[in-house]
Amino acid sequence: MTGYLMAPAGYTGELAVAVGPRLLTGILAGPSLVNHRRSWPMPDGVDAADLVRLTDRVRLLGRGGAGFPFNRKLATALGAGRRRTVVVNAAEGEPGSAKDSALLVTAPHLVLDGAEIVANALECPVVRIVVPAERPAVEEALRAAVDERPGKPVSFEVLTTGGSFVSGQARAVIELAEGRPNLPVTSWAPEAVSGIRGRPTLLSNAETYAQIAVAVTLGTEEHSRLGLPEEPGTTLLTIAGDGPGGVVLEVPFGVELERVLAYCGYATGGPVLVGGYHGAWLPAEEVARRRVSRADLLDAGASLGAGVLLPLDPASCPVTVTAGIVEYLAGHSAKRCGPCRNGLPALAESLGMLSRGASRSTSTRIKELSAVVTGRGACAHPDGTVRLVRSLFRSFPGEIAAHESGRCTVSSQLVAM
């Protein structure tokens, strides 16, 4: 596959970043500002009201995971008072996600263009950009790009996370910006109403800001030439990003999942974890008929989330893989509330028992624990973990039953009882 290869620190092997139709169109030329301007001219200024209308017309949804309409977030920040704050959240604590990192290494000025557009519209003189501590190449590339920018009313401040899975959670980012530990806390107001130091804070991930720069430059009609009528434009995906052979790819909405996997060199016909470690398993028959579409995946009980696709190795058992992920998630919680401090470790222990072969009572215990921790955490970490677990039971009932009887159908061997 033709593409720009990079190897961010923290990854084994090389992560391929393929040339894309929009955000990644000019990456082979290099990330400098001079090269960037050959593909993307200096964007025109847009006032706040026009930016709200534009992002509504192009149906721009946030690319950080929740898929929240950007125009509503922007309008909320506008109506919540002055002295607003803009944050680019490129923390990306999800091990399987590397699209924001790829953007900041290969096309940093597109992200900075979008952030400047939003900051100018909100009359915000400083943009804070949060980068992952575990990928120092990202911070290095970003600081080099910031140094290239001509003097403007908007300045950039770079913050580095604490390096955990939950460090990119919105409130954890607010805590970091205010000088406290980079961990989530309970909040009763959205960041767009009350964020950093109680000010309205427009917080979105790096790809969202890059998409804003593209939409402003192209305009509504040209922007909508790619994608679906109800989901126009493109999106970034990370395929198998939690190990060697990962690929960051830009695709128009509506492309078949199997086509994406085949393009990246992964065999089709198997299950895929969609949305990352807080996502959901899709069995092979669903993967075969689904597309890169939030609406289509929602119909299958999954969410595109931050654009993570993790194909299951044919030699791997989904029960064992899920147990390993939940153990990781339990170890990467803030440990500030009961569901994370007690519930997730208990859930991980029970899933570990199931993976090694356990009675039906263990499955019952897993379902009970899932119900107890849901909706009670200070952040969505417990809920996301339970989403993964429930999808395992929904997508692989035969494998669950086999493990309850002490057998793994993937390995065709007895497991310890």
C-alpha cells in the first residue's frame, strides 16, 4: 500500500498512514507549512454565527468518540458567556487509536488551521493542545509546526498527558489544564458551559478541528461530494492500531467495512471490535454487511467511536481477548469511585475465570457486575467497559457456552476448570 510511514514511540513496528482524499492528501510532501499551503491555502476568517451554520450544513459530528454535533457544542459555548477557551484534545489514551497522532505528525497545520478558525470565531487568544506523553514524536512534530506559524492573534500552548487510558477524558483534560492530576472527576455541566476555570470551553479532538479547516476551505457543496447524503465527508480510521501492522486510513462515509479491512491487508470474514476498547464486537456476518457509517453501525449495536477497528486474529479467542482488554481497562481507571475501584477489577477477575473455563454461574456473575457498575461512575469508563463485555455475550453466545463447559472452540482444547 502506498503511504507515508511513521513509527510513533510506544508502538511496535511501523504504523502506516495512507494518503487520503482530503485530510491526508498532501502527506507525502512532508508536514512543513510551505508544503501544507500547496494543498490548503490560508483559510478565510469566519465569524461565530457563520461557523455555527456551516458546521450544521455539513453535519459535522465530533470525531473524538461520542459523535456529538459540533454546531451545537459551538452554539452552547457562544451562549454561555465570554472569555471562552479552545482545547484540541489529541491525548488519545486508547491503545488502538492513532489517527490524531498521525494527523499531528503528518499534517499538523491542518489541525492548527481549524483550531485558529474556531479560536478567532470565539475571540479566544490561546489554544491549548493536549498530546500523549507515551508518544513523544507527536509533541515534537507539533512544536515544530507551531514554531513555523506566522505571528497571529492566536497562540498555542502544548500540554502533555499523564499517559493513561482515561487521560484523554474531557474532565481529565480540564484537570490537567488547571494544574491538577490528569484524571477524570465528576461534573454536572458540559465543558462548553463550564470548563477550564469555569469558562465556556470548546473541547474537541484533533481530527474535528482538521475537518473544520477542510469544511471552511471547500464550502458546503464541495465538502458534500464525498460520503453519504446524511453523513457527508470523510473520516479517519485506525485499523489494528494496538499492535504491529496498524494503519491509519481516511475514507468517505459509506465505504464497506470489509473493503477497508481488505485494503489494509487484513483477511475478511472474521469478527471485528468496532470503536476500540470501549466499543463493541461485531460478528463476521455483521461485518460483511456493514459500512463506515455511524447510523448503520448503530443499527448493528455498535458505534464507530473514535474510528478504531480491531480485527480479531483467527487464532485468537474472543473471550480471552476481551478478558485481557477488561483487565487492562481495570488497571487504567482513575480509581476515584466505587465502579472503577471495585467493580472493574471484579469484572476483570470474573472474565478471566470464564476465559480459563468456568461454570454458568460465572457468566451470571459477569452480567450482575455489569449491571451494578453501569451509570454510576464519575466518568464513562465503567460504562464503556461494560459495553464491550455485553457485546461479547451478544456476539459470541456459542463461545461463551463452550467456555462454560470448559472448552474453547478456537483452540479446540479443554481449558482449566
